[in-house]
Amino acid sequence: MLTLGIETSCDETAVALLQNGREILADVVLTQVDAHQRFGGVVPEIASRNHLQQLLPCLETALQKAQKTLSEVALYAVTAGPGLQGALLVGVLAAKTLARTYGRPCIGVNHLEGHLLAIALAETFPKPPFLSLVVSGGHTHLFAVEAFGRYAKVASTRDDAAGEAFDKVARLLGLPYPGGVQVDVLAQKGNPQAFSFPRALPGKSVYDFSFSGLKTAVAHAVAQRGIPTGQALYDLCASFQEAVADVLTKKCMAAAKQLGFGAVALGGGVAANSRLRGLAVERAAQAGLQLYLPKPSLCTDNAAMIALAGYEAHMRGERSTLALDARPTWHLEDTHGQHPPSH
């Protein structure tokens, strides 16, 4: 069964072709970094316009790489939310048009479900139940994956998402967009103990996250000392990154142990961060937990994970109608086995 996935929730235009739910025949991602760089972040209107311009070339490239035609596609899967409304609409309308034209089913996928299931595209992946940490620019959540299609939120951030904190700190330091990648690169040259930054909500039974205080602490350090350069900049980046990775991994492993999970998976763009991955490996081993990490290209926004989530939903008998619409604030725990729905 050939599934075509489309992802346009934010600033990446992506199309993938997946054979029988696991074999990636093509996974094409066109970035918009250059378009947003001078603004220091994603501008929704620009993102939507770029999706309009890039989606067809992205589709054509994916089909060429896979050596497939649209008539061979059996299922269309598209991110329906959460995300930027205009950006989501570009992908949803394209998927519905193709599905209607070729008489194939189309299913709307929750973007976070895509990140949760990305690990299933690896050679080895956990079988439910397991605990998943999804960390990105807009989301920081712990989900209990009870089965593919059934998720319970265990914890979330009370303010900034981890990726958002990375981006805001990068802007404070005058680093180019996307800031999280820049911080990671510089941090690898620094001393993670050079600055004493806070770890919020340290209670052992509190699984929620908070990063606004950490961001404020970095802002105070910059206000007092000025924007650092050279080794001082590397040290500040390393200390900030260590604080984020420390909290994420400590809470994730503690929650897994206390809730009785034997396996933990990571997903989302921040799951590509080198220190988060390294510390997760260390702490999972210490806790006696199996850890599953998707390769970095499957952490960031991509359409292969959307194709997989759509395929799994289709195999469970779930369906979306052609009244499918974008849902910018669609919460994963509201899915309850129903792929979205019409409004």
C-alpha cells in the first residue's frame, strides 16, 4: 500500500511516499529558513505563501525519487493540526484535491502524533505501551502511548516550550535563525557548568516543565554582562543547553519509572539536540530503561512521519471525510481514535 504524506504545519514544506507503512521511498523537505531569517522567526503569512510556491515542486521531486505516479497512491495523509492555520490549509486543500481527483481516501493527521510515531520508522522501535517525550518549538509534552492511536498526556510545559526557549535565548544572544541549531553548535565548545541556571519544578512527583524562568535567568546574565563573545558565549550556550536537557531527561526518566514504563522514546525537533540525546542515553541506562531515538532527520518536521500516522490510522479503520479542515489548536489527547473531523 502506497501512502503519500504532506506536511505544511509551520515553515517546512514536505512530501513523502511510504510503502506498506514502513519503507520510505521518498522524503523531501523544502526549508524556508532563508525567507524567515531576517525576521528572526516564522512569519505566518510568508510561510503560507512559500508553501503555495513549494508544494508542487516538492510533490514532483518526491514522485521522481520514488519512481511512482499519483495513480499508484492508495492513501493520502496530511497534517491537519496543530500549526499555523494558513500553512495547514495549503496542505489540507492539496491532499483533499488529490484524493478527490484520484478517488482515494484522505486522512487528517495530528502533527504531534506524527512525532510520536516517527520512532516506528527506525529499524528497531518500541511496542506500546511506552512513554514518549515530544519536544519542539511549540510543544513540550510527555505522552503515554497506550497503543498507536491511543495517547494520554502525562505532562506538558506550563509556559514556554523547550524549542521556544532555545529560539528566544538565541535571539537574546544575537544568533541567526534557526537559533536552536546555533546554540547546539556553540555549546559543544563550552563548559556546561560555567553559569548556574535554574531548574524549574524540581519536585520528584511533578512531571510538568517550565522554561520561562530559565529564559529570564539568561536575559539577566546578558543584561548584567552584555552579549558574550568567544569562550564566554560558548559557555553560556552550554550552560543553558545543559539546564534544558537536564530537566527534560530527569523528568522523563522519573515519570517512566514511577508510572511503570520500561521504554522511552523521544521525538520532535529538539530531540535532534546533541546534548539532549547524549544525556537521555546516560540517564536511560542508569534507570534501566530502553531508550529509542529517531535519527535527526525524522525529529524535525517531515512528511514520512505523517504518512506513517495516516497509514496506521487507516489500518485501524479510521477515516476523514472531504469536509476535513485545518485545526490549528487540535490537541492530541482529544483525538480519541477519531481523525479529524469535519467542521
